[in-house]
Amino acid sequence: MQFNMNLPGLEEVKITKTEEMNGSFYLYIEIPRKKHKCPACGERTNKVHDYRTQKVKHLKVFERTSYLFYRKRRYVCSCGKRFLEKNSVVERYQRHSIEWNQALVLRVIKGKNFKDTAVQFRTSQTTAIRRFDQISAGTLKEVNELPSVIAIDEYKGDTNEGKYQVIIADGNTGKPLDILPNRSVETVKNYLREKSSKVKIVVMDMSHSFKSAVRKALSSPIIVADRFHFCRYIYWALDRVRRRVQGELHPYDRKK
């Protein structure tokens, strides 16, 4: 089948054949032959040593999982060096196309969760997590010392140490600083003792365990209850009064 449509990410390749099989879309591609610079001696050559076909998973085409059968060539130089041609389709030692990896990276950042993203790309959850770790590694910085105002809160995650973790944030900017693997008093206390020499104010919920850990770790901190939890306690108290008063009313008056 002759294929003359340009697909995003495949502009530089020649699609020699396409076929649909078992619900998947197969594209057979190759790169036009041209001179390459030898990585050993620097001489340019277009002498082909051999061809190899590599199966590469690509993005969906017409809502079908697509695979590229890339017929890649190895060149040979007069110095005896054999090397693969340069391509914009797949990186070395990879089984997924460059376009596929780029799309997955965007989705793991903006998607709901790793599991949902993995299902969309028909890959494993481990692969999605690994891609996220690769792009986030450069932005993570170890916190050596906490600022004067910090905020502490727990959230439901999933680690080997428990379902709940603790996030430490800058109390002025709201920027996340660090995440603790669990919410135990010992974990919070030891962390604060190590990195909180400048901390004067701690904003947190009204948890007794957090309050105990902060007081044990810091000398005389100012503890501030955050607005959300403070207002929630007021709402709960008001709701209890409402239920008690309604319970004392006659059914007719209560409905009215």
C-alpha cells in the first residue's frame, strides 16, 4: 500500500506500508539514505553495512494502538567503524517512540493519576511513575533548613510506611518544601529537630499529634490553627446545635 500522508512526528521518515491487524495499526517506515559522519574518525559515509527491523510502540492512530516497524540501517566507515543512522523516531535502547514518550510525560503531569494515565497509553503504571520521576528529578531540591514560617498538613497518599504522609510548606508563599513518609509523632519531631533552627511560627490543623511533635522539637513556637480546620470545627459545632434544636421541635414545626 502506498502511503503519502504526513503524520506528526514522522515527517522525516518514509512510510512504505500500513496494515491493520488484530485491532492494531502497523506502519512500516524507513529513513531516506544519506551520508553520516563517522563517530570514530569523523569521515562522512553512506555505505550501508546491514539493516535491522525494530518494533516500536507509537501513539494511537484513529483510536487504534499503533506500532512502527522501523527498518534502520547501520553504516560502515572506511576505518571499520559500524554505527546506526541518526533518527528522530526512537532513542537508543527504547521500545517506545519519542513522540509516545513526550505525550506520556505531558499526561503524567496533567492526568488524574498514574493508573488512569497508564490505561490511556496502554502501558504499565510502573512505566508512568518512572517517566514522572525522570522529569521531576531535576526540579527536586533537598531542604537543608526550613524558613521562619512553615505549614504542616497530612494528606492521603500511598507509601510502604502508611497511607498518610505529611507535607511541609512555606507558610508565607505556600510552596511545598518536603514530604514526610508518614504522620507519626516521631517522624515529624525528628525532621523538625534536624531542619527547623529558624522556625518561629507553625501553621497546622488542630491535631494533637502534630502539636505534640512541634512542641517537642521546637523551644517555644507560635502555633497557628489554619483557617480551614478552624472554620470546620465551628461548622461542626453549629451543626450539632441545629440537630439538637430540630430534634426538640414538633414534626410539623420542624418541616415548616
